[in-house]
Amino acid sequence: MNPDTALNVHLNEPLAIGLSWHNRFAQLGPDFLTALPPQPLPAPYWVGRSAAVARELGLDAAWMASDELLNALSGNRALAGTQPLASVYSGHQFGVWAGQLGDGRALLLGETAGGLEVQLKGAGRTPYSRGGDGRAVLRSSIREFLCSEAMHGLGVPTSRALCVTGSDAPIYREEAETAAVVTRVAPSFIRFGHFEHFAYRNQLPQLQQLADYVIDRYYPACRTTDQFNGNPYAALLQAVSERTAKMVAHWQAVGFCHGVMNTDNMSILGLTIDYGPFQFLDGFDPAHICNHSDTQGRYAYQQQPNIAYWNLFCLGQALLPLIEEQELALAALESYKTAFPAALQDRMRAKLGLKEAVPGDLALIEAVLKLLAQDKVDYTIFWRRLSHWVADGQTEPVRDLFLNRPGLDAWLLQYSELLTHVNKGLAFDLMLKTNPKFVLRNHLGEQAIRAAKLKDFSGVHTLLALLEDPFAEHPGFESYADFPPDWASSIEISCSS
Ligand code: AMP
Ligand code: MG
């Protein structure tokens, strides 16, 4: 046997990594998915790895240093016990029905004993690739990897990312780039679009099968609801509406713009998924559009709460054949209108150091957002400096951020009056745990990507370490918490990934 053949025999043998795999999604059957193996990625290398996600999976740390797992997560070797598959979904993109989409470049490998599903994104063509190459470029893979872990560090519900592996294999977007694979992890990757798919085709048995699967696995309390005349599907719609409301409220509070809130990018579990042209706000601009392809500003920062509701409405329409009565569906959706403002108010209060409502707090929040918007004050830096102001009373670092200093002084006066009603020490503690020092600003990602293209992955590793714990001070890394450089505003991030 020549050495090449010997290597192939070795690689063809599935790799056992000490996890027991299930795949409940695969059991839904062929109407929901196509089983197929990943496409090999030539000569892969590690770009970034999350030890925290490996631990959550129960994956022994030694595997994360091994060439065997590197190859398996790049599509070059099967993982024993997994059943790779691409799922089919449809969706509304930019407000328009887009018809069938599906996992065009992601493969679900399976589900670990702890119920976490593992997906390879960028693992090659599937029956749902619609002319795409099934690949993901290095830059967008690094962004997804870092942002997944950054959002988790901030406490925002999100899919996670175990690692990125890269290759010198060329792929073509606007220019030649290289391919990468992100290993994503979540309890489920089911999207609103999965429901829309079967509803649009009037495949009601499959629609019900999917809804029952989601309820039984993720929302069992919907079975025993005494609301909605005991209708579990209406209860599901309400539960998803509430989770989505909480997720979007958290986005708004940390200044996160998703960029492509199409219904196929909305998780049925209220997780942030499908990181593409996302951005954390630098200067506070409610009308900010982060996606260069979003010419109308449909997904601008301030639109996100309404778009989430619009998307939930699509989900409601898809579930209507199961809910049967329109009034019940509307009543279930109604919960968003109370859950969202309540969640946002809680988050904004916490940014001010308030555990609960205090008279005048909402007016104060509204007023400060107006001041921030007027001067496009750096959102993250403002809240962090305000937190320190509560402890040390040093006004200059906060004042320096504003042009309208009389306006800021007047606001600070009102805020200090309000703080007399609470324990300042506790307020400070809460603020330091609520207002991050580090967020994944575009220019930080961009710098790490530029170095990674030259095979220097240290920027990815440094950012991961900072963003996993974004509320810590991390002395020595001040520059990562600083204002964006002038060139940051010229970074254009589009859907191309
Ligand atoms: P996204 O905007 O990344 O959420 O993608 C929208 C749809 O296009 C999904 O169905 C993706 O699977 C698919 N898609 C995006 N990029 C590619 C690609 N390079 N190859 C195949 N399918 C893709
Ligand atoms: Mg998507």
C-alpha cells in the first residue's frame, strides 16, 4: 500500500472523540432535510478555538489541539456517531418572500448528549446552495466566531462557536479569498423560515410535525398551558415572541445591529444566529445601517424591534393553520408589545445602575439617548465612563465626550438626584456588570482579519480572550477599548460572505 492510500484509509475511518451523539432532528425525515457528508477542505489549519465551548460540549481539551479533530471539523473525516445533514427552510428576505432557501453551506453533524447541536458552516455545497459554492470566506468566519463568543460574554442569547478552521483553498467573492469553516453550537438551528417553508407549501402534516417537535423538545410548557383555550401552538407563538423580545431588547441595550433580520435568520429559540454584516455601534446613531447591501435601511439599529415583530407576524401566519383561530394568533403576538418595552426598560435601567424602577428613570433614559444621538457620542465608552463616574465623581471623562456640555451637566444633575434613592456602591457594581468595556467593533475585527490573512492568528486569540469577559478591566489592553480610528467608518460590510 503506498503512503497516500494508507492516509486515505486512516482518514476514512470515523473519528471517535468521546462524545455520544444523537440526532433527533434527523429523525424528522426526508421532507425536512438531505443527508450528505461535508466537502473536504484541503490542508486545514486552526484559526481560533474556544476552550469554553469545548468544555460545554464535554469535549476533552486535548482534542482541540489535535490534527484529527482539525480534519474532522474541516470536513475531511467523519465524526463517529454523527449524521451530517442540510435542512430545508424558506423565508422572507428584506421584506419579500424569497421561497425556498435552506442550509446552503451549513451541515448539522448531530447533537451531543447535553442536547447541543453542532453545525459546520462553510462545509460545501448542498441541495439548497442555489448556485452558491457552499463555502464561507475567512473574514466572515472570524467575525462569526468572535461575535458569537462576544455576545455570549455579554449575556445575550446566541449560538456559540467552537472554532474556525482555515485553508488556503481559494474561493471567489468580489475578489479571490480563502475558505474557512466555523463550527457552530446551539440547542437548535431551527428558524422561523422552517415553519414558513411548510406553511407556504400547504404541507400541514409536516408543519404540525415540526411544531410538535419544537414544543416537545424546547417548549414543553406549551402543552399544559391554560391560556389560548389550551392551544399549544398559540402558546408556542407567545413563548417565541417573548424570547425574541428579550433578545432584541438586549441587542438594543448593548448597541448591536444584526444587519440581516430576514425570517430565515430568526431562531425559534430567540437566539442571535447567522452573524453576517453585524456591527456594534461606535457613535450612537439610531438610524445607523450596518449592512452595506441594505440600501433602504430596513435593518437599521432603531428598526430592529419593529422588524422582529414583523418577523414574528410571519411566524404567526405560518402557524395559523395549527392555531386555527386568528384571534388567538394575534393575542399571542400581542405579548411582544409588552415584553419588548419591559425588557428594554429593565436593560436600560441596569445601565444606569438601577435594579428596579425609580420615579423619573424612564425620562432620564430617554433624555440621555437624545443627548448621545445629538453628538453621536461613542455608545460603549459613554456607558463605561458613566459607570466610573458613579464611583469616583470625576465628571471630565464623561463631559469630554459631548459637544453639548450644558445639556450633559443638566442631565448629570438629574441623574445624581435619582442616585440618592439607591445604594451607590451597588449601582456601580451593577453598571460594571452591565456596561461592557470591550465590544467587537468593526475595526477590531478587521485588524484581526488582516493579520489572519497573513497567517498571524494572535489578533483573533487576543480578541476572543477580551470578549469572552468584556466586563473585566483587562489591564494592558486599553487600546481595544478605545475610540475607533478614522478609517473604521470606511469599512463596508455587506451580505457577501
Ligand atoms: P445568509 O444571508 O448568510 O443568511 O444566507 C442566505 C441563504 O443563502 C442561506 O440559505 C444560505 O445557506 C445561502 N448561502 C449564503 N452563502 C452561500 C454560499 N456561499 N453557498 C451556498 N449557499 C449560500
Ligand atoms: Mg442565514
